[in-house]
Amino acid sequence: MRKLAVICIIASLTVGGLWSLDLDWGIKYGFGSSKLTGDDRGYELGYDLETVGVVNAPLGYLTLNSRKTESGAAQNLGLWGCVNLVKKTDSVGLQAELIWERFRYEHLFEGRSLSTNNLLLATEFADTLEGSIHRTVDYITLPILFRLQQELTQEQKGGQYQGAFIYLGPSFGIVLSNTSSSEGGIKALETDIEDFVLASQTDADVANSYLSQRRESGSEQLLTYKTDLVVGLGFGLRDIFQLGLGKDGFVFDLRYTAGLHDLGKANLRKAFRMRSIVVSVGVLL
């Protein structure tokens, strides 16, 4: 909560500073794709089981590694503002945004073998599984971008085309939510383990009573913050619909975002980063 408060204060000061100047501002929405990169972009599904008695003792483990990680959808929505800092042949500007971002990706377990160190567990559970784990991560981000804008003549400014631009800068974000869902054999395995533990606890033989604990993979314990490098290009158009309503201005851009540090927190699988490419449309207000 403290980091969220800091980012909101910075956003307020930045937007407030831009507002006091002659700026363009509006809302924007973007859609594209996201992916994980790095040595630990895979998912290690793991369970530790133990025997419950006078003294609890380890029974064994079950582990399963994903075959690959598929790219998923990325989208964002938020406010942006841009003000010119230098005006010569081209305009150098500062663009600040307050954006909600959502990233999705999928871990596939097709044809993967379940590993265990216990014969009982090996006979209780299927040795080969197929299924998937879908993850959805939401961030609130604050990109601070330096923007080089094509300068137009007064005659060109009266037309529909409002010039091209490129931008570059850092983006600071914090996690809002991090959720997952399982499908196929992975969901079945979770159910089977729950049933196995429950059946042992209702057995008359106390020595056969078990407990299970799921290990956390890196993507289940993300750092609460992330820092990215943002690179993009785009162009502006006005009076597209020729209705004469408001500013009737639109901004289109293509953005590439790359993580600058590893995101994982768990003991296993820390070395992965997020990347995305998004096409956005913004409306001038």
C-alpha cells in the first residue's frame, strides 16, 4: 500500500505539473501480446506430502515441469498527457501516463512426466499428464517518456495528419492482482491429491493419514513492483469524422515494453521477465 501511495503521489505531481502547461491529454486503450522471457519462464508444479502421526514425517514429493510457456494477450487503459519542452525543427516533449495493464500467459504441460521419490505416490497418480495453467497479472504503471514530435507548418496543422512521433523512457509499476486457473490434467491432479489426502484422514489407520502442501513457483510470488523500458512510435490524426465536435483528435501508437529486472520471488524460478508489444489508440480531450 505504501508503494501504491508513492506512485499515486508521483503521478499526481507529474500530471499536475503537465496540466499547468500547454499540453495535449486524453485517454487511451491498447491491445497486443505479452510473453515471459528468461531461464525460469517455465512453471514447476510441486507438492510435498507428509505422514501425520505422533511425529510428522516426510512421505514424498510430486513434481511436474511445464513443456513451454505460451504468449498471451496484453491490454492497457488509462490517461496520458504530453507537453512540448523544446521547439525547433522538431518538438521534444515529455509524456506521462497513468495506466492499468493486464498481462496473460499460459504454461503447457503436454506429455510431461510426473516425478516422485515414493512408490506409493507413483502408483496412486498418473505418471504422464497433459494440461495447462493460465496466469493473469494486473499492474498500475506510470510511464515517463521523452518524445520527439515531428514539427508541422501552420498549413499542415490545418489538415488531418498531425505528425509522427517516437518516444523512449522508463515505466514504474506495482502489482494489483496475480491470479491463475488450471485446466485438463493439472486440474485433475489437484483434485486427485485432495481426494488422496481426504481419504487417508478418514481411514481407521491413523498411520496412513497424510497432509499435502503445494510449492510456489516464481510466477506465483511476483515482486510487488516492476521497472520497464518503453519504446514506441506513432502518429496523430484529427477531424477524422469531420463532425466538428470537440477536438476530434486521435493518436495511434505501437509500443514495445521490456522488463529491466527479474520478477520472481519464490525459492525456485526467479529468473524471468515480462515483455509486451501493444497497439494503442488515444482520444484527445
